[in-house]
Amino acid sequence: MKHRIALLVLSVLVVAGSVYAQSFDTTLALIPQPVSLVRGQGVFTLPANAVIETNGPQTIARMLAVRLSRSTGYNIEVKDKLSISGATIRLEIATDKSISKEGYRLTVTGGTVKIVSNDPAGLFYGTQTLVQLFPAAIENFSKVKKDRWTVPAVTITDYPRFGWRGLMLDVVRHWFTKQQVKDFIDEMVQYKYNLLHLHLTDDQGWRIEIKSLPMLTQTGAWRAERVGRWGDFTKPTPDEPKTYGGFYTHEDIRELLAYAKERYVTIMPEIDVPGHSLAAVASYPELTCTPGTYQVNAGERFMHWPGDGTFYGTLDNTLCPANEKVYAFLDKVFTEIAQLFPFEYIHMGGDECYKGFWEKSEAVKDLMKREKLKDMHEVQSYFVKRVEKIISSKGKKMMGWDEILDGGIAPGASVMSWQGMKGGIEAAKLNHQVVMSPNTHTYVDLYQGDPIAEPVTYSMVRLSQTYKFDPLPPGVDPKYILGGQGNLWSERLNTVRHLQYMLWPRGFAVSESVWSQPAAKDWNNFVGRVEKHFVRYDSAGKNYSRSMYDPIFTAKKDAAGNLLIALSTEVDGLAIHYTFDEFFPDKFFPVYKQPLSIPKEAANLRVITYRDGLPVGKMITMPIAEMRKRKVVN
């Protein structure tokens, strides 16, 4: 795979209007939605002695053979040439000007399957679509008893809207092993993601070996173990064993890069500075402006967000911008990072840097006088510009979170916009490249249902909101928008099962937002396809969230000022059954019709959603006291 991910600006005019005029068949349940889909007559039945032939990379054919064999039990042969008579499944690299970069044409008839692409990546994505056309049981990791494995006759022409289709995985706050990262890659490519953003350093750990700075992993990769509610943990004592954590060696990274490359995924490393640097400071205390003894954070709170858009820290977790040792340190770090990772971009973080300790530093005051810096934003800009020069000296481009705009953006820097779309729009208007990853739509670690019934986090992004994501805002020149990505922060993700619960199905929505043409997106159609993928995930044994079925609780008041509870759902066609009498409702209990008056002595409202007589949502108990605390919506 080429290291450069080019922006694919694909005009909607390329797509014939009749393609979008047709009604996409939800029984096929393809995610992301393809550009063009035409149903044919009949089905293709996979024979037990199937042969895959290709003139493209053997790895693609072999991965498809393994994927189909594990559940069918068939012995599928792979051949490295295309026969005249044609194979059962034919994967062909050809020259076809009607197929765009990373695109493919998939044709299924009664006798054969043919995937044609101009490049190996497109061929690979065509195989992902083919697998989705098989029954859900194909996702099983062991042999399934089934008489026939069929695929509907269909012709699909498909290509991505954007070249940057990313997911960020935070491996710092909670440690994920090399194998778990590989599994994550396998899951993301099924939905045509091609960029894995690894968040490798933060206050809670340093997850990558830097051979010239051994203390980063000897000290920085380990912390005291805590289990419970993140942010409420007790501070570790200095002599408490630091046993939780881990890091990737250079060999681990090379192995991950090779694994990703076979699956047409590029990995972008993030070294988060100057804030979020407590693991680095614990390893090398001379890097801070505030002398003292430091240790890797174990999840205890030291950063505070009052709720008014500001934040402050009670501990200095920053690198000192006035200390030349910091830049020598970063030169060593980025030298090894640049040598390891072939991708053109290195992400330097730049977010949530509390500058209160800089304000107290005499060294920073001297720096401001010397460099004529007016405020702390310009101090951070000075730091970012120094970092950009270091990264560019390694032959790489720098990317940072949208705070790198504060005080003046570094020349040549690209922006990842997380605080909504505003920073990305500003950067694009300044002619800088942008990746959109707004917390308003693509932060998939946030609540996706009512907090009363969800794992604890701190804000809300429902599936329907994620599905509204469009990386290209109105009025912005598309040549500056590389694409978009979902971000999965792991403060509160202790396990892979929890990770999957937060990512899917919102990861489906992000994938459709960065791959499919906007005219192909339809919420109700998407919900129908998501439900079919739930069945596929059940077959695969993967976890996912069904929170889209759960009621949305809204506090209202009647004319007399009495509290009413209004209920609604993201998904149409659901019946909400409820009780106030402490019993658990089922389909024989009242159905919600209008805002509910609360009986005088009631303590809880219990609800559950049904569809066609079957439960689909969680049983939720909402305390009346909780509803009284909530903001009233008229």
C-alpha cells in the first residue's frame, strides 16, 4: 500500500442519478452502502471444491479462502493465475477507467463471482463486500452445519468518498496487546476503514519502545493497578507496585505494520505533547517546568473540567516549552518513530494543555520576553512550531488536534478537528489539510443511550447523531478535507468486550459517512442494515450495543408545573411498555402514548421496548428523583 493516503474527491455527478433513485435492498445489508447495486436473477452457490483465482496479490485470495473455509469447512483452493474458463471466484486486477481509486466492481451470477479493480486495495474491499453477501453464519469462527452457502446474484460498483477513513484506538489509558490490536484491524477492515490512529502516549502510560530513552518504558509504561470508576481512584503511594501496563517493542510495531499493510491499513502514531505527558515526566522529571517527584497516573483525577468550557490541573503534566532538553528529548523520540512508521504523518497531540504551571515558571517568562510572545497560546504555538520543525526534519508531516491553531498554526501542519467542526473549517480556510473527527459525532467512547443504563462516561453521542456525520462542511474547499475518523478513547474501556460495545454500531455509521456518497445515506434504511449486522455479530461472538432501541427520557412540565416524563426512541416502530409499581413490564403492560404524569408515591419508572411482540431494548429503571434533577424541556 502506498504510504500516502490521497484525498479522493469524487463528484456525485459521476454517479448516475438512476442509481440513487433506486431503492437499496436492505435484505443485502451492506455496510457501508455501495455506490451502485443492481440485483440479478438467482443465486450463486459456493461449491465445496471452490477455486479462487487471481492475478493480484496472493494474500487477498488467501485471506478470502480462510474467511470462507473456517465456517463452511470447505477446502478452497487458491491459484495465482486467471484461467480462460474462469474460476469459481475470480479476483482480477485490470484497467478500467470507470472504477475509481480503491474501488471495485463485483459481479455475482449463478455460476461465478468476479471482482475487478484497478488496484489491490479495491480488490480487497471487494472481498469484504462479498463476505457480507453470504449468510450471517459465514462470520462464525468454527464450522457450521449448512446445506448450501449462497450469495444473491448482484452487480455492485463501488468506491470511497474519502481517502482517509480512520479509527483511533487509545492503547494508553488501558493496555491492549499486539494480538488485540490485530483483531481490531480485522474488525475495522470489514467496514472498509484504512487508517488506524494509535494513541501511544499519555498521562497513564508510554506504550512504545524508544531505545535511546529506556526509562520511557522501564518507568513510563507501568502504573499501579486500579479497578472501578475512572477518575475516582486513589493516588498510588510511591512504593506501591506498578504492575499494570505494557509497551510495544520495535519488533512488535514492525509486526503490526506488516499485518496492517496486508489488509490495506496504514498506521499513524501519536505522541501526545506538550500536555498529557505525565508518563514522560515520570520517566524524565527534568522535562517539566515544575520540579518535583512524579509517577504515572493510575486513573486518579488531577485534571478538572468545571463545565464552562475551561479546565485546570492540580499537577503539572506538561513538557516545559522553555527547556532545550525537551526538544533534544523529542528529537530522539521522533527520530525512532519516523524510522519505524512509513506513513507520511506523525501526530503530535497538542490538546488540553493546561498552562497554569507555565504561567508560574520564570523560564517561561524569560522565553516570552526573548521570543516576544504575548500570551500562553503563543507559548504553545512556539512549542508546536519547534515540534513541527523536528518532525519535518525526519521527512514527515505533522498533524495535531485543533488546539495547534491557538496562537498561530505551524506552517505545513495538518489539523485533526475534535472540538466539533470549527477548528477543521478554520484550518481548511487557512489552506491546511484537515481530518474531521468531531466529538459531536465521532467520539465513540461516549454515552449512546441514557446514562442510567449505560457504562459510565461523560457525554452523549447517539447512533443517529453519529450517522449525521459529514466530513465535508458546506462552503469548505474539498481539496483540504482528507476525510474523517472515529475516536475510541479508553479511560473507561477495560476489556475488548467493552471496546466492542462502544464502537459498534456507531463504527458502522462512521464507516458509511467516510465511504458512501451522501445521497446514498438514509437513516431508516441504515437501521435495517445494522440489525442484520447484529445477527452477523452474534454469529461471530462479537459484542455490540443495542442502545438504539432504548427510550430517550425527557423531563417536561404540565400547565400546573407538575413534572411529566416524555419518552421517545431513535428507531421507528417500537412500543414502549412501562410501569410505576416497581414490577418489570413486558408486552402486557401499558404502552406509552403521551407524556406520563407521575403517581404521587412512585419512586421509579420502569420501561422496556418491544417490536412485533418481542423485546428489543433493555429493561431500564429510571428513578423519579433522577428525572427531577434533569433539565426541563418545553
